[in-house]
Amino acid sequence: MFRDSARLAQAYESLGKWQILYADEYAHACYHYGRLLRELNDPVSAMQAFIDATHSHTRDYHILGRVYNNIGDICHIAGDFDLSYSMFEQSAIAYLKDKDTLSYYFSLNDMAFEKAMLSEKEATLDLVDKIEKECTNVSVLTKILETKAEVYLRTQLYDSALCYASKLYRHDSLSLALLIKAQVYSYLEMKDSSVYYAEKIIQHSVNLADKHNALYILTNDDERKDKLAIRQTAADRADNQKLLEIEHGELSQAVLLLEQDLHRKTNFLWLYAVCVTLCIIGLCVLIVIRIKRRKHTLLSQQLNDVKEEHTRLTEQYEATHRQIREDIERNCELLRNDENLGTNMAWGDFETMCCLIDQQFYMFTTKLRRKNILNETEIRLCILVLLNMSRAEISRTLPYALSSVGKLKDHTAKLLGTTGKNLHNFLLKVAIEG
């Protein structure tokens, strides 16, 4: 991650000095660097990278559409829905120029959602109607369910909001569907239902804003809790509020950066100076262009090398794990069907048996013994469970009373932090990964 970040930053800085000559390449570098900065929770720097992309004069409208879409996302999370709408509109225009109709309709829905957040029902439904009439893509049509549910919630049409929230739930849009249902039931004073869905949000959502809304409902609507439990919920909400304030502060700075850029006036003196300078040093520029073109080719190759290396390592990792799993499953089958298992695996000699199992199952018993939580009988059980033997076979091999095998298995699984039902898969993972 850090190596990729450094290389993207280097490409962003290097191409930025020659963006007039490499507009498309610079726009790509800005976009990918901005995305990386967003993942690293640095919205201010990410916004600057995206703004730089909008000034690159690129004709790659697809990348420009993605840039404006990311800017719109940042504005939306910051709560500036008017500005977010404008950015999604720019994204839609760019996608339309690129003839990417699918992305265009997704951007139209983003615009509609911002109107929904502003409680502008007619504007929202006009955009949604346009999408429904012109687009047949299932993903897009599923996405507009979110917009409809949100606008009906904000305009207090609660029956319709619940209807579309239920449809969202069936399409796996879990977090938003739960939040809308919880809020609707809270507004309708149906506290048991609002608390039920609020608790589900806490369980399933990682979004701070969603959790904040859910904790508000639990603080005010949960009549089952005593005062101490309510105070704890309020304290949790206060902690969440602090995290939201920190996040919102950074996002507000990013939006302020965008607003400053949108309202700045063009410095024609600077442009005149650049033109004069370019005329004076034109011949030198031609020479430098050749040098920079070579450097650009090298930078592009470095970026491609990073991507190819990541892909290669991922494929190698997956292939290795597949091979190990196949080896283990094949050895399990061979031993499971071995009529002389006890003799061939030195079952009576624990240390020798562990050595033989380690040789065939990638140090399996050594990995278990290092945990320092299992005795010999439990380790023997783990070996037999890994071989996928039945309870009767385990009882005969250990030997151990058939009626006690289940209890021993559950006890061993509990020590390892899993369940008896999942013990085989857990041990297989231990053998493969350690």
C-alpha cells in the first residue's frame, strides 16, 4: 500500500508539471491518487487531487465523470446536498459525452437522491421517471428504489417509504432499508418496531451516520431498558457523535476547498506570462518534451508494473492455497480409507504420530500445540475431525465412548474459539493458513 501510494504521488507530482502536454495521463493520475487518498481517510487532499483533474483539460470524459462523481460523494457525506447535486450533474454530462449510458443513468439517480435529501419531491420524481422510461438495467432500477424510499421518508409519506424500504430489503440494500424503516416507525410512534430495526442497524452497518441515527432512536424509543442502560446508549451515541464531528470537520474543509475553486477568478496576467514564456523558450521546450516523454513512459510502466505485480502475487497466493487445500483433502481421504490407520500413523506413540501428521498436513499438529490449550486427547480428536471421520470412527480410533465423542468435540471446539459444527472447517483453515 505504501509503495503504491508513493508511486502514485510521484506520478501525480511529475505529470502535474507537464499537464498541458499530458492532459489525459495527468487526469488519470489525479483520479487514482484521489481515490487512494479517500481510502486513507484524507478527504481534503483527495478533493485537491480531484479538483486538479477538472483543470487538466482532458478529453477523457469517462475519467472526468468518475472524478466529478467522487467530488459529489464527498459533498454528500459532508451534507452539502446542493453542491453535491451540481457535481453529480457534471458527472452525468461527462458520461453522456463519453456515450456511457449506464454510468449516465447512475449519475442521474445520484442527482435525484440529492434532491430527495433536500425534500424536493417533484424534482426527485421527475428525474426518477426519466430513468424508468429510458433505462432497463436492473442495477439502476434497483438503485432508484433507494431514492424513492428516501424522498417519501423526507416528505412524510410514510406508507410509501415503508413500501420501497421493503423492496430495498429484498434487493440486499440492507443498511438504508433498515434505517428508513427504523425512522418511519419512530415517527409513527411505533417504538417496538423502530427499536427492532435500530438494533439491526447497529449490528450490520459500519456507517457512522447510520449508527448515530440508530443510537438516537434507541435512546428515545427503547422503553424496555432501565435508566442505566439508556445512559449507556446515550454515552455510545456521544462517542459516535465525536467521531462524526471529526469526520465532518475534514469533509467540510474539503468542500470549502471546492467552493474556493469554483469561485476563483481566472488570472489572465498569469496566462499572458505563460504564453510569453512559452514563446521565448519554445525551442527548449521541444527538447525537454522528448526527455519528459521518456520519463512519462517510465512512470507509466512503473504504474503498470505495480498492478501486474499485485495481480501476480494475488494469483500466486490463491494458487498456493488451492494446492495446499487439495493436498490436505487428498491426504485426508487416503488416511480415512486406510484400514491400518493406527499402525501406519503410529497412533500409540503421540510424538511419532505428530511428526507423521506434520509431514503430510503442513505442520498441523505443531500449529495446534503452539496454542498451548489442547491436551493429547484433544489433539488426537482434531486429527480425526480433520480427516472428516464419523463419530463412530472417532470413537473406535481414540478410543472413546461414542456417547462422549460429541461432548469432547464441542469442548475442544470451544477451546479453539469455534463450534463443534464448524470444527472441521476451522481445522482445515488451521492446516492451510496456520
